Amino acid sequence: MASTIPEKIQHIASPGDRMFFHTLKDVLPDDYTIYYKAEIQEKLYDFLIIGPQLGILVLSTTDITKKSLLSVGDDQWHYLAASGQKTDMENPMKQARSHMDEIVSLLSMDNNLLQLEGKYRSQLKIPYGCGVVFTKMNEQDFMAAGLYSLLDPYLCFMSEELDKDEAGFSAGRFTDKLFDMIAVPFRLSKPLQKEEIDAISYHLFPELREYAQGKDALPDETIFLSPHTIDNPISKQKKSRRKASVPFDICKYTKNLSKNYPHWNILILAFKRKTAQNLQKQINIILNEPEDLFDFDFTSQNIVSPKNHQNIKVRHFHSWLKSELMVKESSLFSSKENWDLHKKDFPQYDAILIKESQLFRAEQIEFIKMLAGIAQM
């Protein structure tokens, strides 16, 4: 029985997804891992399978039916929603391929996961592929909908192939089809080692890095960067740890920094979206606290900070790259030459505090340091 993340599928998952989830879990061996609705690079993956003999497989699921399908194309499909409204969706195979390309780009940054010689030198040494799962369309519907001319049936699971309890179900045929979806022209000569599988997880799911750094690593590390001559609060905190175990309060420090240097552009970066959201809430509360009791207006119903502190920004790292720096992460970190091409378009900051720095890759930290000549203090 394969491992699954999450251990149990959510009750809100579609019946087809639940059936496929349990079939994968029961049919695949113990050393396989199945991820359901995993978030990678801000994209949600329906199913991601990693196995020592298989490699990596991305599967997109759809509960579209032949009756609801209006038209299909290489990019977009049109169908009638349950409400009767005409709706568009991305070709699920295109989506699966796009997700697989993201994974390949991400893993290819690790030289240890690349082939070092031979015909496929510098390519990912791990086999990979993708496919589509039609949870409400059988093979007959698939043909009638004209999908044979658009999608390779060998890369698609039909509804009658998903239920392990169905008469005539074959675990062998089911597993063979998963292997047939591997797109690269080579196969593994020997199973992936635990270290290689751990490396895949390490790159795809950065939150696991907290545990990869050993028991002595701090659960959360903050880095302070500034081009100005100013005392590093993190260094001071580390020196004082022997005397008192007081955690560094990034929000209070940022408020004081803004008060002392009101014209500075200050940025707080967090690796996890949830952390950035929580930090934003915390800093809003702290910024609204009066400096003095006499500064507080008890007659006002709207709590407004005595100072606007518009020079402070709290951002989720990946969203910040995409929305404010307007760069695609996969291309940005494929070569340092790309940094110089975009550098003139990047905003400048007087201070950056990096929350959860242990989750960032080395080149991401280096890139942040490079921005506007910021150097680590």
C-alpha cells in the first residue's frame, strides 16, 4: 500500500477523485508516494506520483461528461456547467504537461538529479510523464466526443479503469498504464535511491527543508539585509540568546525601523503565503498601536495608525516575484545572466527582512541580496 499525502482524502473531493485515490493507494507498492492536491509553485496538482521504479507522474483529473462537452481544442475546451452556463476550461492534458514542465524546470536546477554523460547528458535523470483521468467518461464516450484525435488514449484513464473493486479490474494493467505515461525515451536501470527521492521532495516541497537541516537548526531563521550602515538585529539577538531566550519580534523591529528611518523602503519577505498573511495582520495591529496613551483617539471608531508607515511592505516571496518584479521564477533562476537583464526594472529597498530563510534555496537568497546592491550585514 502506497503512502498518501494527505493520509486521507478530503470529504469535499469528487467521487471520482476519491475512487482513484484509493485505487492508487491500494495498488501501488509501499515505497510509492501519492500527493493529492499538492501546491507547487502556487499551482495545484490533482495527483502527483513518485516511485523508485516509475519516476515522477503528474495526472490531471476531470469530471466532465460527454453530454456536457460542447467543443474541444488544443488549448481550451467548452462545456455546459451544471447551471446550464457555457464555461471554458483548459485542455486537461495541456494543464498536466504544463505542471510537469514546472517540475522538470525546478528539479533541473539540482546537478545531482541530472545525467552527467551519454546521449541525455544535462537532462533530468529521473523519468517523468503526465496524463489525464476522466472520472465520468468511459472509452465509448471518449470516442464519441472526438477525443481520440486530440488525446492519446494511452495517456488517459477512463472511468471504467478507476475502480479496483470493479469486476475485471487488473492491478497489473492499471500499473502498466501508469508506466506507459512516462514520456521520456529512457527508463531507470535501477530504482531511485532514497536520497534521490528525498531530493525530489526537498525541491518540490520546501517546507520539508526545516527538517532536513537537523535537530540543531532553528525552526525559523530570519535574515536582515541592508546597504546602509546599521546594527544587524539578528546578530544581536543571536549573541544575547545565552542570556535570555527571547524570540526576535520582526514586526516590532520593523515598526521601530520605519519610525527611525521614515523615508526607507522596507520589505518583509516570507516563503509561505500563510506566513505572509499572518505577518501582515500582526504588523497592522502593531502599527495601529499608539506610541503614547495621549496619541490614542478614544472617540474614533476607526483605528488608524498615528503614522501611515506606507514604506513597509509584507510580501509572499513567489507572489512578489510574479506580481511586483514581473518575472517568471523558473526562467529567472535558470541563469544568473537573467538577473542583470531585469535588474534595472526591479524596485529598490533600504532594508529587507527574510522570514523563514531556511526554506529558501541558496540562489534565491543570493538574488535577494543582489537587489539594489543590498549586502548582508
